[in-house]
Amino acid sequence: MDDAVWIKGTRLREAREAAHLRLADVAGGIMSPANLSRIERHERYRLSLSALASLGRRLGLTLGDDLDSQVWARAAGGTAIDLLSQWRFSEALRVLRLRDTVVTSEDPVTELQAQLLGAWARTRCGQPARPEALRELGMQARERGAPKQAIWAGLLEAEIREHAGDGDRARTMFRDTIVEADRVGTAVEILCARAACARHYLKTDEFARGLAVLHDLAGGADSTPGYGRARVLHARGLLSAGAGLLHDAVEALHGAARAAAEIRNYRMAGTVERDLAGVYDRLGETEKADATLVRAASLFTQAGDSHDAAATISNALRRHIVSRAAQGIAGREPAG
């Protein structure tokens, strides 16, 4: 095996079991299930790169043909980022289990990124996270010359502190992270930092302050593809609705729904459409509100979120019944 690497077979087993896949599901067409079972029992096993790549793809990794030990770890992080941007948090945690499957020299930045992505996914899955651990990861990122990772550590720590009720500390951290993102971040870090801070103001009903945070992004957010644009436009729509700027809210939420659908984040798109229906309600455009709720339910279904899909359909039906009943009562009222 000239193109072979040492792997941790036990990691393959953990990832397969976490994905609820059988040996035959992963091994089929690559090797026998018995052979895969034998590999999974070893802490160290020498395996060809081609077989490893095929197994990795079956377990959810996005891998090209130029596989080596470093590419494997980066692929785990890249796949996790794609899944996180689609709000598929449990799947992101599963692929992150694979990051150290290949036995290789340590890449501190890749490992740091994996820890941050894991913390992000765990918090979105409702698992506890310590802000102090994120503070430490941010310090490590700065020491290692990894500014993007430092920004994400700051954002996540601020969100954790906000959820814990430390709003003042969170607000300061959001502001500091915006400064850092503007200084050394890429477009997605800048947009996500602004969106996170704006949503903090949304929770405290400080709508004008939240909109001010997003004000100078008015042109840039609309032309930047991806998750950052979806987050900024969603925040802008909610803040505009809170401030009573309902037509501005409709425009922003339409843009957020399109951006979320473009990156196949169907759960986020459904959430945005549901918020948009509420704005249409406030404008008195009940037919548009009903149609928007139906779209939201369809998007939740695409995301595999049957609970939110059913709740949204139930809401649409209740609104329809109430609206028809009101029209009937109005029609029976005597003239004059």
C-alpha cells in the first residue's frame, strides 16, 4: 500500500454508529462488512487512501480526489461549516468526530477550528458550553495567528454569556468582535458579527440601535452570498418590524428567505417566511400571510423538521377558519 496512511479504526466506528449506519451501509462496494468491522476494532490500522476516501464520503465528508493526511482534517472542518450554515447541527457534530481519524502531525489551527465548530454545534443542539473555554480558544487563536477563529470564538462566547443572562458583558463582547471583524475578518465574519450584535438589541427591544449596527451594510449585505447575508437580512427584517417599519421589514425578510434557500438552509428559510407572515398580518394582507405560512411549512418539511411544519400548517388553518368566520359574520350584519 504505497498510498496508505495510519488511521484510528475506532473513530470510524464512533462516526458510523453516531450516524446510525450499519456496517453494510458504509462498506458496500468498498470492502466486506466483516473487513470494516475488523478495521473498526483497531486503534491503529494502515489503510489505503482510496478506501479511506470512499469510507469518508459514506460517513458524510466532502472529499475531493487529492486526499492526504492534512486534507482529511480540513475536509472534516469544511464539511462541518457547510452543515452548520444549513443549521444541521447534529450532522456537523458527527462529521467532526472524524477529524482525527488519520494519524498525522498536529495542525494547531485545524484543531482549534474543530473545537470551535464543535462548541457551536453543541450549543445549537442545546448542550451546555462554558464561556471560559471559548475565551481560552480565542486567546489561542490570536497567539497562533488565526484571526477568523478568534472572531468566531468571541461571537460564540458572547452568545453563551447572553443566554446565561449576562447581557452587559455580552453587549461589550459583541461590540469588540465587530471591531475585530472589521479589522481582520472576511465578509462572512463581518456580516455575522453585525447580525449577532443586532439580534442582541432585538432581544432588548432597542430596535433603532440594532438597525444602526446594520446601517452601513445596506449595500454590502445584499450583494454578498451565503450565510452571513441571510443572517444580516433576517436581523434587519425583525428589527424593522419591531420599529414599525413594516414595508422595510417585508423587503429585508424576502431577501433573507432567498439567501437562506440559496445555501439550502431550509429551516432558516422557513423561520424567515414564518416571521414574514407575521409582518403581512400586521399590514392586514391576510392572503399573503396565509400563502407565506404555507411556504414556511413546505421549507420546514424540506429541512426534515416535521414538528415546525405541522405547527405552521395548524396556524395557517386556524387563521383561515377565523378569517372565514369573521367574513361570514360581517356578511350577515344588517345594512345601516
